[in-house]
Amino acid sequence: MKTQNNKAFGKEELPMNEIKIFAGNANLPLARNICEKLDVPMGNSVVTEFADGEVSVSIYETVRGKDVFIVQSTCKPVNDHLMELLVMIDAMKRASAGRITAVIPYFGYARQDRKAKSRDPISAKLVANLITAAGADRVLTMDLHANQIQGFFDIPVDNLLGSPLFVEEYRQLIAGHEDEFMVASPDVGSIARARKFAMKLGLSLAVVDKRREKANQSEVMNIIGNVSGKKLILLDDMADTAGSLCGAAKALVEVGGAKDVYACASHGVLSGPAIDRINDSYFDELLLIDTIPFPEGKECSKIRYVSAAGMFADAIRRVHEEQSMASLFD
């Protein structure tokens, strides 16, 4: 029996040999791991640049009528990787792919989701328009900075949650010692995310409240919740320059009297002074998801990665077989 979506495509469920997974240059290790989880070979393609810097894409196998997935994080260099994704989508569309899903583990420009002041662009909406115009039929991503970005697309968007990966890791850490741990939100804006995370772990919640009382004065940190002598788990959606996370950890220890601080973030952007800040921070460990590769030439013993390959492989299988995605968000 055909599902409603299958009727829209005018075909029965596709067998796994009809699936094709290709990747840009942003995060090849994650793409390879996804292929291994699905037991599907990586698509034969090459993404390079012409002498003048223009993106060149060559596809060396047929994709006609296939269910194509393109794995490409739009991380640094953001514009280069975004352009690779757009050109790959266009190449698949012109090669008569049956359906094209853009798998974007980290969605760049997500923080530009509204007008903060007059004459600001809403760049996240522009990027959504570009991906749709290029020919993508669906988007699969993880932990968008703002959930409303899903509404910027006129095609289906599945926004996977990275927190289940962290829950699995920290359950082993806190097993039998739940009374020693608390979850902390690094700022007021992340409370909703942190509260859900705390509920899954069965822990209470604390909040780091930051405010600047006067111009040109340093921020004042207040801790909402009694964290004295506790082991804290900080949760955020990304670690960019790591200023917020490291500052929150410092406040929890110096102001709140916390004993240990663990931190986790879905996307390790790690820009500018991030690595140095993390090395000098109060963190016992910073746990990241491999949506973005670790910067080459850098070292940080406090950072550990957990792989999202299994979750993305499961999501890709469900999309391909037209199955419900609901259980992935439980």
C-alpha cells in the first residue's frame, strides 16, 4: 500500500539500493560514518574549485530516479560550503534525481533569524530560499539555533535533537549519584532547552543570569538555584567563541560554589579564541557532537566528541522508507 507521501511522488517505497548518499567537503568523516551505519556506499562525486575559486561538482554515477541525500554542514568557511551544497543540489536536480534531501548537520546563518535593528537582513530566511530554489525537496538538520527557522522553508524540515546523545552519555556518569548533579542553563534564553534536558536526566535545574548594569561595566553573574557543592552539567546549542559557556562555568564555581562543571553543546563552531578559553576554563570536560569537524592544527584535551552518525542514519532510513520520524524526538 502506498502512503500519502508516496502517492505524491507516484511510486512505491524505494528499496535501499535506490538510495544514494553524497557529501561535500565540509564533514566527510561524518558522511562516511552515516554510510557505514546504513551499509550504503558513498556516492562517487568530486567537489573542487576552479582556478578562480568557483565551485566545481562532478557526479560519476547515475542518480536518475534515485532517492538522493547530500550530507553537508554549512560550517566555516560558511559561504564556500553553502555554495558547494547549492551546486550539488542543482547537479542532482538536473540529473533527474527522484528526490533530493539536503542533510545539513550544522545549519549556518541560523543566528540571523530576525531583525535585531533597522535595515538588518534575515539571512537565515535567504539561505532557506536558496536551498529550496536550488531544488531540494527536504531538509534534515540538527538543533537549529531557533526552531522557527523550520518555518522559513516551503519544504519539509526535520530538526533532530542532539540532547538524546548527551542524555545517553551522562546517564552513565550520574548513575547512582543523582543527588550530586544538577543541570545548568548558561543564560536565560536557553532555559527551555535545559529544562527538557534536566527532566530526561531526572535532575533539578539552575540558571546563570547575566546582566550588564551599566555601559562599559563587566557583566554581573547571578546564579538562580543552589549549586553549592554540586556537579553541574551545562547545556547549550553551540560553542562558538565559547565565551558564554566558559563565563557560565566560572560563575557557577566562583559565585555559586559548584564542585565540578561538565558542559555539552551540539555544534562545536570553535571560532577565534574558543580553544584557548576552553583550555583555561573550569570545565572538567566539554562534550560536542561531530556535526562540525574539530579545527585542524588545534589541540584541547578537555573536548570530547560523540557521533551523530547513528541518529542521522536512522533519520535517513525513515525518510527513505516513508516512516514516521516521531520516535526520534521522544
